Amino acid sequence: MKRRIALLALALLPAIASCEPAKEAEKPAAAATAKAPKVRLKTNQGDIVLELNAEKAPITVENFLGYVKKKHYDGTVFHRVIDGFMIQGGGFALSDGKVLEKPTGKGIKNEGQNGLKNDRGTIAMARTNDPDSASAQFFINVADNAGLNYPSNGGYAVFGKVVEGMDVVDKIKGVATADSNITMLHPATGEKLEMPSQNVPTKPVVIESAAVVE
């Protein structure tokens, strides 16, 4: 498990009572929707629908939705796939056939203590050893990964789960992988650095689009 955690670390990842009964009934539903937005990842392997937990992970969900709305994830790939562990993506795209890291915003506060566990089918943020370094990269657990839960290195913040398309996730986890060079951006200068990486799919697994489900 220490080796697996190290692999992840390589990623540079709202009363006043109403007298109208009908309106009273509508308010909880609206609140529930606000706390559990859904996002559809359309991939070249099929669709994955995520239900996000804005109640338990408000900072992380807001951050993730921000990248979705900016179309950051469109055209990105799952650049690290480890069967029995997780599939990781959201930070790299293809450029002239090469896997190239995309620029992102600053890291966010880690919500690894929110009580959500890195169980199979959950989505969590990828980051470096700095707990507050997560930006755009995420991973979907394909097994129960207790070693990623708090208090281990502050915990890896879970912020939702797969509600449709787990079969697609399982298909992705089984793709062929190999050691390959990927191009990363220096965190301070933005300089492109070609670095060796393990568990890179030999055929790109592409997130063609990511959109909020209305």
C-alpha cells in the first residue's frame, strides 16, 4: 500500500415556515439537489455518472465543479491505471500523441477528515505529499483502499461516488498499461519536463467531456 500511495503522490490531483404546503415540500428537494450535484464523464470507453457530496466536502466539490464548468476536463485522459487500486485522471491531455500536463489553479484545503472513506466506487482528489496541494486531478477507487483514509498523511479527500457506469470504470481498470514518458509542468516555472511514469495506458482512455447533469 505504501507503494500505491507513493504513486498517487507523483501527480503534480445554504427559515421561515411557509403557509403553503406545496412549497414546503419543494424546499428539501431543492436543498438535497444542491448538496448532491451530478457530473457525467463521457469517455471513449462509455459514460460515468458521479454524485458529489457537497455537504461533506464543500470545498472539494466547488473546486471540481469549477473545473467542469471551465471545460478543463474535456479531452483529458486517465493517465495512471492500476487494477485493484484506482484509475487516475483529470490533469493530462494528449498533445501531438504525447501525454501533457494541463495548467491548473492553486491547491485547495484538504477535506480528508470529512468521514467519507476511499471505498470502491468513490471519487477522491489526487495530490502530492502536501495535503493541501490537490487541484484538478482525481481518482476513482476500484477497491476499498483503507490506506488512503484519514489519518494516513491527512487522508485523501473523498467527495462523491459513481452512481452510473461502474462497469465502465471496471473496463478502464483492466486496460493494458506500460511504463511511459509523460510531460509534466514544473510547479514554479511552468517549464515542461519529460518524466518517466508507470501504469500509463498503452491506448489513451479519454474523457471526451465532463458536464453537470441538469
